[in-house]
Amino acid sequence: MLRTHLPKNLITRLARLRSRWFPKYPVLGEEYEPAVAALIVQIVQPGWVCADVGANIGHVTIMLADRVGPKGRVVAFEAHPGNARRLATTVERNGFADTVCIENVAVSDGSADHIDLYPGRGRSSQEWSLSDTDHDGVKHTPALTIPATSLDRYFPSDRQVDFVKIDIEGAEDVALRGMKALLTRQRPIVMVEFHNDAGWQGRFTLYDAGYELFSVEGKRVDRSPATQRVYHCVAFPPGSDHGFAAGVS
């Protein structure tokens, strides 16, 4: 099973990094989903190329940049212009400008070059979405129209991609449908936050590419259409050594 607690050495590492991460914004550690943080630290390796889809102001981006090191690369996609500016400040302030490339675009299925962006509850900076319905079921009108791409379009077939994190407030299905080629040729490990039932349908894109899905607690996620939504999932491509990649014990 995947570890469900934070090992002492990982707690020490996160505590040390907290002193330099996000001097102005919320920091990693206990405040930022420690089970997810632990998995990312265990999975991502030096020299990897990672995509942070829905980077917001950079919580995961900074963690990924620290893990991949100077020989790695992080592409951080953030749809909202204000969040993207704050993300750039966070990256610069933490010394990762040479490692992180910030793309102020929405990640979708690639069917359009521009797409509408909708506010979430209370216009929270964390809940801007490609969906017109917020987490409380309230419908909104679009507030912005922004450039859009798909991961298949952005990453050519000969470009390395090792890890993809997706957290886009219910539009997970759309983004996953836009990375079908990436899933079959580059075979990255994918971590997804499934915010609603519409986004949950995206898991079938992963299954169709031969991936295995697990919760962050280590439980295998069954392919059955009746399977209840799992908020945090990590998906491994065929042939992955789960014990190496996700800390199976």
C-alpha cells in the first residue's frame, strides 16, 4: 500500500523548505495537503520534466522545481492572468526562474484557441474554471476569454514529459481528453484532483491508455462506472514500478 503517513525524514525536509518557500503566500507543509505533498516528493525525480496544470500561485510548482533541480524543467500553466502574475513573483522570489516556464493559458481538449473562464465561489482566486458551474452548483457567466491549448499540442512527440499534475476546478475531463497522445507516447505519471462528477469522467481517458489509478492513500480505483469519485488520484502508466514511484511499502 502507499504510505498514509509522512515519514520523519520527509517531515524534516518539508519543515526545512518551509523557511524559504512562499515568504508572502501560504507555505507548503501541514497547510498544503500533506499526503499529496508527500507523494509528489516521493515520485518526482531530479532531471524530470513536469507540467503543473492549474498552477494557481505556485504551491506545487515550487515543490516540483525543487525536486527536478537545475537539470529538470517545470511548465506551469495558469489560466487567470492575475494568478499568473502572482505565480511569476513566487517563482522569481524563490530562485526558480531558470527552471520554471509559466504559460498564462488554459489547458483544454485543444478544440479552440480561446476559451471562456468563469469565476468560482466569491470569485476566489483558487476557483476560476472552464466550467460555468461552481462547487456549490451555482451557474456563472464568463468573466474572461483567454488563450487555450492542449497538452498534446503544447508538447511535441519528441519532448520528454515525466509527471503531470492537474487541478483545474472541474475541467479535468477536458484536459485529459486533450492529452491522449501524450498518455500513449510519453507515458507520464499523472496526479489529478477530481473536483466534480463531470471531471471524474476523465478517468476513463486514463484507463483507455492503460493506466492504473490509485487514491493517495494507496487504494486501487476500480474502473467500474459505479465507482464513487476519488478526489485525489495518482495514475501510473503500464509497466510502472509502483514501489519505486509512489512509495509502496
